[in-house]
Amino acid sequence: MSHALVADAVPQSVLGNSLWVAIIASLHIQIATFLTGASTLTVVSEGIAMLREGHDQRHGRLAHGLLRSMAYTFSFDAAIPIFWVLFVFLGLWGTFFIALTRITFWVFIFEAGLFLAEVILLYTLYANWDRLTAYRRARLGLLVLLNLVLFWQMFFIDVVASYMLTPNGGDRSQLAQILNPTDIPLDVHRLIGNIAWAGAVTAAFAAVRYLRALRRAPEDAPFYDWVVQWGVLFAIGFTILQPWVGYSYAKEVQLHAYGAWYTMMFGELSNVFLLQITLLGLIFILATLYLLRRLRASGASGVRSLRIALGLEIVATLLAAMPSRFAWTQGDVTARHLDRPFWQGGLENPVGTMIPNKIIALLALMAASLWALTVYLKALSRDQLRWGDATRRSARGVIALAVVVSMMMATMGVIREHSRHPYLIYGEMTIEGQHVVDHAQPSPGATQR
């Protein structure tokens, strides 16, 4: 007599299951975004090395080092999505993932094909870098192709992420997914962020090697000192664009997923949003502080201007991070009938409102950082910097900068993913029990107060 096997139910704990996703996703995203950004930096450095062949060997050395770092980290990162899909998604979130795969099937197929192309291109370049020295144009072409493959891989992943937040009212056509209203702003946001993150990681790694070289190999100190400032320039230069791009992304979320936007700006995530602004300000402050110390170490001009820019960044960050109310959510203020300025006995803080005060503060932060970057580049173009004389304190500050950028990425992930709560797919599938919602959702205008 045979007995049918009965599958045991997978333990359902929203906190535990979500925690697994957060841990695995954060680890994967930190590495994957570095790979995408580093591929761009490699193309730039290899291109400059070809133009300056025989005059400047630093970019060639940097390009090779970046490619090797990509090859070393990719093998570990490639195993994370496999574990993520097989055990976390299929094991803990099987109903959701199977439904999502049916909806975005071809998107996942294209992404898998690009993953295979990435493996072939990356390890072909890694194994044949020296052999391809005689064919520099071909090597540069392969690097550009790898960069494009990584971009499109990110694009298709963003299609899935955008669909989960703004599913177009249930329209599941492949074209509607690609033309999702939040997809392009998310692509631009991540593209800029990937390059900035790769620059920060490169600078931090070079800072560690610089500190080590000062003790053990002084002849390498000038090279790593130069790499540190190269990475910092990319980190701060591309981060300057993020407030504008982030605002554009938030606007699309407001128009197409009002409930998620309200949670970010007025609900339980509003204070986390203030943490994000604080971290953004710290990125600019730490980067400008490094540029200031770097100019001062070489006796270059512009130190006074950078001190002024640093002061403006500190003031702008304090104003931008100021809360607009002295309560956890806007609902708490309304429920207690204290929706009036604090000087009238209420909990509102008009000085901390998003429009126009936070916008003005963010614009001032961007302008001061751009000014600091311009002053430094002016000194650099005049050949006023000496490589190898950076202070240990400035190198440690760059390591702190990379840590803050990493925290910024994690915070943005928390805000974007948790804003959908209580949905996995906004308005269509709940987190609790992974139930499909079969009732009509109200329009954004109907929920606005």
C-alpha cells in the first residue's frame, strides 16, 4: 500500500522572510552595482591610457586593476542570486515569485542571456588582458561591450522592480512593463549611483593600500594617492546629480503609486527619508573635506574656497534634514488636532517643509559641492598637486566616505521596498499570506487629502 507524500508548509514569518530578502538583496546589490560602475570606470581609464600611451601609465594600471577586482568579486556575487532564487524566493516567497515570473517571463529570459554574456566577456578579458595588449582597440571594444551588457542587465532588473511598485493598473503586457512610468527614472538613478559607488569603493580600497604603502612600499604611495582622488572625483561628481534624479523618480511614484509616495513623505518612512538626506549631506561633506585636505597637503590654491564650500554644505545639510513636524507621521499630527505651527502650540515645523525649503537647501548643497569640485579640478589642471603627500587622516576620511555611501544605498533600498507595504506587487498582491488582491484599487487622486 503506497502513501502519497504531503509537502510540509513553509514557515511563514513576514519579519523573518523579509529579513532574509533584506540581507541577501543588500549584499548582492552592493557587489552588482560595483561591477556595473567599475566597468564604466575601466572603459574611461583604458581609453585615457590609449590616448596617453607612453606618457602616463597610471590609467593602464588602474584599468587592469579594476578588471581584476571585477573578476574576483563576480564569482562570489554570481552565487548569491542563485541562493536567493532557489531558497529565499522559491522557498519563502514561492507564490509571489512564481506569479512574478509568469508576468515578467521574457524580462527574466533576457536578463539571464545577458548574465551569460557577462561571464564570457569578463573572463575572456581577465584571462587574456596581457595578450590583448597588442590589440588595444579590440580590448577597449570588449570593455565597452561588457559595459553595455551590464547596463542592459541592470535595465531588465529595473523593469521588474518598477513593475512591483507601479504595475500599470494590472496591465501585464511586455511593452507596458518596459514603458513603466518609474522605470526610466530608476534606470538613470541607478546608473549614476553605480558609477558613484564604484568610485567610492575604488577610492576606499586605494586609501587602504596607500596607508599600507606608506609603511611598507613608499614607491607605490604616489600611485595609490592618485587613485584615491580619481575615485573621489567620480563619487562626488555623480552624486551631485542624484537629488535632481531622485526628485524626478519620487514624482513618478507620486503620480502612479500615491499610497507608496505618501508613506515615504508623510508616513512611517518619512523619518527614514530624513536619514537619507542626512547621509547625502555627509557624502558631500566628507568628499569636500578630502578635497580640502588634499589641496592643503600639496600647498595648492583654493583651500579658502573649499572651506567656505564645506561650511555651506554643513548648513544646507542641517536645513535639509530638519523634520517638517515633531511627530512620527503626519497622521499622528492630524489625529491629535495639532496640525499648526509649533510656535502656536502645534507639531508642525514650516521651516522643514519639502517645498520650498528642503528644495532650496538641496539646491544649495548641490551648488556648494559643484563649486568645491570645480575649485579642486582647477588646481588639478594647473598641476599643483604632488602625489604621495596626502595625510593619513584624509585617507581614513575616504574610507568613511565609502561606508556612508554604502549606508545610503541600503537606506534607499529600505525606503523603496518598504513603501509598498502591505503589498509585494503594489495593489495586487499582499505581503501577508501572498494573497492576490481582486478588488479595484482607488485612483491616486481619490486617496489624496
